[in-house]
Amino acid sequence: MTDTAAAQAEAVDTAALTSAVPPELANILTEAIRIIAAGGTVTLGSIPDELTTTNAADMLDISRPTLRKLIQSRQIPAHKVGSHTRLKTDEGLDY
């Protein structure tokens, strides 16, 4: 990336961007532009509304048995879908 391109990326008018999109999105876009201008890589993804215990344990960087204990002690809410335990993503992230 040239110095001119980096300078242009750094010159993002965050106030104008915030007035055009929700502030949360403006913050994400501004950070993405900053990272790309510095030569970094940005990857976007989505998270499902519900997680399996395996996915949730991986996301929280804890073991699955530890997650099960947290669920059993009601520190993290969960529900059953058939015989499988699921967590709402928001509740897992809140923990």
C-alpha cells in the first residue's frame, strides 16, 4: 500500500460515518479500514443464534466438561433441543 493510500485510509471522517450508519457499525468499519491501511487482513464472519456445547466451549476457551458443570450449576443458561443441549449465543458471550 502506498503512503497516499494509507493516509487516505487514516483520514476517514468518523463523525460523518457515524451519522450515516449506526455507531457500532461505524466503529467496526473504521477499525477495519485502519487494519487494512496498515497492511493487515480483516475477516468477517457470523455467529449462529444457538451454539452446541462443543462450539460454546471452544468459543469460551474452556473444556466441554467445565461448560457442562457451569450449565448444571445454572451459571450459564442452556436448553434442550431433543436430547442435545444448546446455548443462546448471546448468553454464552455474556458469560
